[in-house]
Amino acid sequence: MPEEGLFFEKSWRQSPEPFFIFPEFKKSLDQLGHRLHQFNKACDLLYRLSVEGRQPAWIATFLDQGKPEALVELGRSKIFQGETARVIRPDLLLTEEGIKICELDQIPGGIGLTAWLQKIYNSFGYEVLGGADGMIEGFHSILPGGDIVISQESDTYRPEMQYLVRRLHERFSKKKWRLFSSDNKEKWASHVYRFFELFDVSNISCATELFKGALKKEISITPPLKPQLEEKLWFALFWMKPLQDFWIRELSQRGWEQLKKVIPYTWVLNPEPLPPNAVYPRLEAQSWDEVVALSQRDRELVIKISGFDERAWGSRSVVVGSDCSKQEWSEALTKALGEFQKHPHILQVFHHSLSQEYSYFGDHGELLAMKGRVRLTPYYFIDNEKINLSGALATICPADKKLLHGMSEAILVPVAINGLCYSEVNRL
């Protein structure tokens, strides 16, 4: 382990092998990065058109709900027009129907961890996706020197960011990076990487000066200061019939159809009643009361808070319908609908990832086996519209866990090329 550590007070299981994928699957991941970058840009455009009155006003209204007026105005500033996140990480589930994106993270953790895993497993002779320095070079492409500011909310990730900064200095010795806490009082560099979500801005004492510098164009900040883009609500907007022509125009017919295959069907949990002759698509329900009444078998659905809240990350707000009692389901859905005005929630189809056996080291170095399910998280760095797949992390959780995220029982390994892919292993 690096001297800085990687995750504060967190541990995980280690495996002698990376997670293998076929070269053909790697090509699919490359293409997905391009599609998701186009999706991000289309989201940014749709919001702006809604604000300007050239798309329905309710789009911006949904995305602005619960946010301070000053932050809404900041996100609408023409100074940041056209800017989107320069590093994106989809959380992919590997299912019988192919890959499914359960979330699109624009301020992802795990960059330093994946960089360390790349280096270690590459030294064992594995053809690691991105190579030994893929994540280091990828991060350099979006921040070629400058400052990284990390909030107290994200302190778990501070050790991996310290490791990342050290590796950057080793790899690019003529450039300089600094890692700051949210109370920084030093003068900012001209380029800043924001490792905090905007819901936490009230706890970032240096935010005022940082944002002033950005508005004066003295500082370039990535990801851009756009709280509207940090919402899971976009997946629901993607599936809305009235917006179909917009998505096809911006993504192309082929791009739209490809994203339909990977984005789970999603609804906005809006308490406003439907007209008597309308139903929620696919649910075929005329009211949310009918959704509350669904049997456990029919509740292959998941509730999530859309964003701008501390519950919006780390699976804190997630409720899986098939995994709870009718009372728990009713309470979760009722609470989500009640918070719509300040904290919109979404309802999403729940997809089960495939399970298979993986090996890991026990406490005494012995090799053990675990039946697990995989969450695959590729990291895309956008450098002047060039999308670079610089590495990917596989989080393998015990098969009995519904929610796949970092936990002490999970195996964390990098992704490597030329092995049996997940579908091939499943057939065998």
C-alpha cells in the first residue's frame, strides 16, 4: 500500500487477478464514453434552452428545485456556457441484457485508487486497461498543473488524492499540483479541480473567493459550477416522450437508440396527479397509490434522491422495492413524493447483475472463493473533445448484496484485457 493510504479508515478484499474483459468489450466501453459525453453536452444545452424559453420551462424548474437562488444564477452564467465535466464515470452493472448504467458520476472517487491498482497489476504482467500510468496521464490531461480542492464531506478520498498528486509530480516533474482543504486561504492557481459537490457549498469556506475568480475568468474550474448537471433526474428526462425529438437531434438516431439500451427506464417522482386518461409509461399506473400497492414480486424498482443533498451519494437514499416490506416501500415512496419541491427523487427499473465466482486472499494469505456481482466503473477523461478511457475499476460485492458499492467485503481490482468476459464466464 502507498504511504498515504488510499481510503481513510476503509478496507477491501484483494485478489490475485484483475477483472478480465475481451478486446471487443473494450471497444464497446470506448464507444460508450463518446455517447455519454454527447449526452452530458445535450443535458447542458437542454437546460439552457429551457431557461431561455426555447424548451419547456418545467425542465429547468425540476432541475432547480431545492437549490439556493445564488447557486442557480451561478449555474446559468454565460461564462460557463457549453462547459461540462471533463472526467465522467458511469457505474455499470453487467446483466443478462448487457451493461446497464445505474448512475453517471461527474465528480468520481477512486481515481487515485485505480491509478495504484493499475501500477501494481501491470507490474504482475497483466494487460491492464489504460496501462501502468493511464489514470495519471488522464488526470494530467484535464489538469496539467494546478490546485485540487477537497471538502470535508469527501475526506474519505483525501489519501488517494494525496497519492495521485505524488504520482503526478513523479511523472511530470516540471509541473506543480497542490491539494487544498475547503478552508484554503492561499491564492488559487489558474486551474482548479473541484472535488466536492455543490450541495456542500455552504460548508466550503473558500468557495466565495473561488467562485469570484471563476466569474472573473481568472480561474478555470472543472467540473463546471453547474448544480443542474449533478442530478440523476437526467435519466428520467432522457426517457420522456415529449423530449424524444430533442435527444435524437442532439445524440443522433443511432446514439439515442444505443443509450436506450444502457440507461434504465426512469420516472420523476412528481406528486402532481395525472389527468384521468393518462398513466405512467410502462408502470401502467394512473397514480402513485397504485405503485405503492404493487406486490413485492412486481417491485423490481429502486427509489433514489436525484441530487443536491448529502444523501445523493454512497447509496444513502436508495431503496430497492423487491428487497423491502410493503410498509417500508409505502413509507419510502410517500417520503420521496413529499420531498419533491425541495429534493426531487426518481424511480428506476432495478436490474440484477450477473453473479459468478471470484478468488480473493483471506486474512492469512490463503486463497478463498466468493460468489459475487460486479459494478464496473470506467473513467473517461475529456481532453479537447477527445475522450480517453484511461482505466476502469471492478468492485465485486458478495452476491447476496442488492446494492453494489465499496464495502469491506468487496473485492477491488482493475480491469484488464484478453481474459474471458463476464458473459463468456457466465455461459461456461
